[in-house]
Amino acid sequence: MNGNNDTNNGARQGAPMPVAFFGIAVGALALAGAWRAAARVWPIPAAAPALLTALALVVWLALLIAYGRKWLVERDAASAEMRHPVQSSFAALVPVSTMLAAQAVQTYSRGLAIALFVVGVSGSLALGAYLHGRFWQGGRKPELTTPAVYLPTVAPSFVAGTAAAGLGFTQTGMLFFGAGVFSWLAIESIVLHRAAVHEPLPEALRPSLGIQLAPPVVGGVSYLAITHGAPDTFAYMLLGYGLYQALMLARLVPWIRQNAFTPSYWAFSFGAAALPTMTIRMLERGATGPVEWIAPVAFIVANVVIGVLIAGTVRAMARGDLLPNMPSIERRAVAGTR
């Protein structure tokens, strides 16, 4: 029996890297961004956000290399992933992480930041049109409709809006913000309808609910980037909805955590890091009142959440099960996907 376990573990470790692993890069880069924002309003040593940014960029580069290798030597697996109705959505995290990397390097090299931004935007538009166009063709099984459907359109649009404004292209940022807002509102109704009237999400797909926190707060960061002055009513509305989503997810954690840790739990990281980033930027713009205590609490919680995710990832690597087998429900769906 031990021999069989060793064989299975070895197979899992030798399996190709899922594109969803880019959620790790997105979470790490987003947390580094939160620290860079925090260093502007609180007495935090400059070395801390610089170190976190460097580490996040290393993770992003390592994942890029691994994913590039997958397309070179394991093309069938990469192609099958892109045909899958759930897994393919996570491919959007590749350009999203690239645009977050553009924000991370902007202080050091504007030219490199612009180059990464252009690559990220081009990739996100092409991939978004492809995946969202497939969505419009219909035939999607209800049980495979998860918050991952936000990724091809909502996440890249909001991140592109923030990155564009940071580089001085504010009107371009407004265009992307608009695309993100209206895509989010339309898609959320689909996600809520599926949750309300169909069978509960399979256990293996439940961690994707962590994505639900991201749209209002990632969108909030984008909105603050394209506007000026004290935060207005709409900024507070986005924050309020983000806080409500955080409360809802906290209530669902026992239901979501039916299985042992897998890297899919990194779906929580983007929203967890964007929430304090938004509140810190509101403080930076003169916000007072509840935001003054929400910001430090959210910052601490984000670091705890992502710290737990890092610890879980390290433990999974040590056990040799970082690359779990594809859930049977997803394997069955691949065959019927166009």
C-alpha cells in the first residue's frame, strides 16, 4: 500500500502545473501592493514592501517559466485545460499577474512597466474575447458555473484600469473600469442564480467562491486610481459591498472547507489583499471615520489569510500532494466542452 501511495504522489508531483497556480502570483503581488500602499500612510520600513515585491516577482517569473514549459512539452494538457469550462477561466490570471507586475516595477522602471502593461492588456483582451465569446455560445453545465467566470473579463478590466491610471493613462483606465463594472454586474446575477436554484457546488469547486470578494474591492482600487480628491459616495458603496462579501465568505468558510488544503484556496487571496489596499488608499485621500479602523484590521487579516495560504502550500509541497488529481466532475466535463 505504501508503494502505491508513493507512486500516486510521484504522479501528482510530476503532473503539469495547473494554470490556476497563477492565483498564487496574483495573491503575492496584490499583498505586496498592499504593503507598498501601507508604507505611504503608516510608519513601515521601506525595506519590507520592497522585499515582498521582489519575492512576489520571483514567484510570478517562476510560474511563467513553468507555464511556458507546459505549452512546450505538455501541449495536450495545456490545450485540454483551455477547453475546460472552469479551468480555462484561470488562464486570465496570467495577464492579470503581468499587469500587477507592471505596477510592482513602475517605481524602478517606467519603460518596463509600460511593456508589461501592454503585454498584459493585449493578452487579457484576446483571452477575454475568446473565453467570454465561448460563454455566449451556451451549453454550459450549471454545476460548472462558479465565480471563476469573473476572471476573463472583470479581473483583467479592473487591474488594467488601475495600471493604466498609475502610468498616467487615466482616460484609458476609465474605459477599462467601465468594462469591468458592467461585466461584473451581469456575471454576478448568473453566479447568484446558479447558487440559488441549482445543486450546491461540488466540494472541489467551493474554494472558487473566494473570488466573490474580489470584484467590489479590486474595482474599488481601480475606481480610486481613476479619480481624484476625497473618496466619494461610490467609493464607499464599493467598499461597503466588499465588506459584506467578506462577511458572507466568513460565514461560508466551514462549508467551503470540506476537503484538505489545495492551491485552489488561493482564490481568496486577491480580494483579501485588495480590501486593505482600497481602504489604505482611501485614507491616503483623506477618508475619516470607520475607514480609519477598517484599514488596519483589514491589513492584518489579509496578512494572516495569505500567511495561512503560504503555510498550506508549503505543507502540501512537503507532503508531495501540491498537484492533486483533477476532480472527477471536472474530468467528465472536459469531454463535452467545445
